[in-house]
Amino acid sequence: MIEHTETIDEFLAHRFDDVEAAVREAAAAEILPRFRRLAAHEIDQKSGPHDLVTDADRLAEQRLTRALPALLPGSVVVGEEAVAADPTLYEAIRGDAPVWIVDPVDGTRQFVHGDPGFCTLVALAHRGVLLASWTYLPAHDRLATAVRGQGAFLDGEKLHAGAPDPGRSLSVATSHPDYTTDAQKRALLGLWTEGVAPRPCGSAGLEYLNVATGELDATAFSWELAWDHAAGLLLVEEAGGTHLTATGDPFRVTGGNTLPFTAARDEATARRVAGLLAGAEPAEGEERAA
């Protein structure tokens, strides 16, 4: 088992491109051939009609689960579909082994409906620290990457999230109401105020990329499953942005966060959005969800 971060840094210095190749190969073999060609028997529901899984999700994750630990011996994979089958696998995120956090098709609803707004997300973490990430847009053949302390890039061009233009309403992508508790709904209502323009989010991975490129000012998400957030959070950080929960703490990929939370182009925007999320008062007799 890998014991030292220096060893992982050496891996990233010499085999970073091999991870990119594995991500692209999984998409080319399992995702793109099924895009706009899915048969009914290739689509299933998990928790409900808004929580879909396809053969592309399962087979792409299986391919990555074979490829990634082979590149970094001693590492393990926490993938969305494997955890759906065995929830105990999620605990590896809190373990001592380097962990690959994988969402094979982030934006499965969009994928099922033939919308190109989906992506493949891979992040490498160790003891709760995000070290590297890959956000691949198969339908557009675009790749965003980040390495802790080394910046974020889209197709080789360095990303700078920048700051919102003064006087313009903040654009904020928010969780869909179907995925929020009553208390979280009230917290998100804090964004419906002068100077803020909230809208429903699409693929979480693509919304994080939008923040990192400066096309979106912030997100406000009410769930903490690591595969949806890990790659994008590092991408935003390395582009100069930041992330905060409503209590003012950074989001922890290992869990236990106060929800909702935000990722934003700069610290001032993050603090404003987090403050608005914290400012919504719970209904009488009900505490804010954590």
C-alpha cells in the first residue's frame, strides 16, 4: 500500500496522462456508442424516476475500476454504481489507501434524453485530501484537469475563475427541489433575493466547470455524495475559487458537512452565498438539516 503523499506526487508527475487515457477509453468504449442509441432494457431506475442508471454507467465504471488501480497499485475505487450495489464500499473514502472517486456518467438524465450535457468524473484523494481530478465531456471531447497546487486546465489552457462583474446579479446553479429536505428548501430560498439569479443545476460536474471558467458565479448543492463533487471542487479551487458550507467551513469530501454548501469563483462570492444559505430561518419547531 502507498504510505506517502510523495509517492502519489511521483505517480501524478509520471502517469497523469495514463489516467486521461483510461478515462477517454472508458468513454469511447462504453458511453459514446450508447449515446442517443440506448434501448429501453439498457435503462433502469435506482431510487426513483429521477435517479437513473444505464448500461453505459455500469460498464464504464467497471472498466475504470479495472484500469485505475492498475496504474496506482494499492489504490482503491469508490464508484457510484458499485456503492449503489454495496454501500459499505463508500467507507474507503475515509480510509488510508489512495482512492479513486468515480462517477462514470454524471448527468445520466441528460444522457438518457440525448442531451450532451453529461460528463465522466474521476478524482484522486488520499486521507480526505483531493489531489487530482479529471472532468471529461465525451459528447464534446473536452477535458478539464486539476492537480493540487498546480492549477486547473481545460484542453491544456489554464483556467482562472476570476470574480463576478460588479453590479451584476450573481448566477447560481442550485439543487433540484426533488433532492432537498424541507429545511434545505428554505435555506435555498435565501438565494431568491436582490442581486442573485438562481437557476436549477444540470450535471454537477459541468456546473463546477462553469464556475472554474467563470461562466457561472456559484453553485448551491444540498447533497454530499463524493463522486458528484470531488473532481469539480478541486477544479474550482485550482482555478482560484473556493467552497464553503453554510457554517463557513470548507466542504469535506469525507462527509459530515452542513448542507446546503456552495462552490464559487472567489471567496467574496462564496461567503455571500453561504451567508444567504445560513440566513433562512427554519420553520417553528424544526431545526436546520445538517
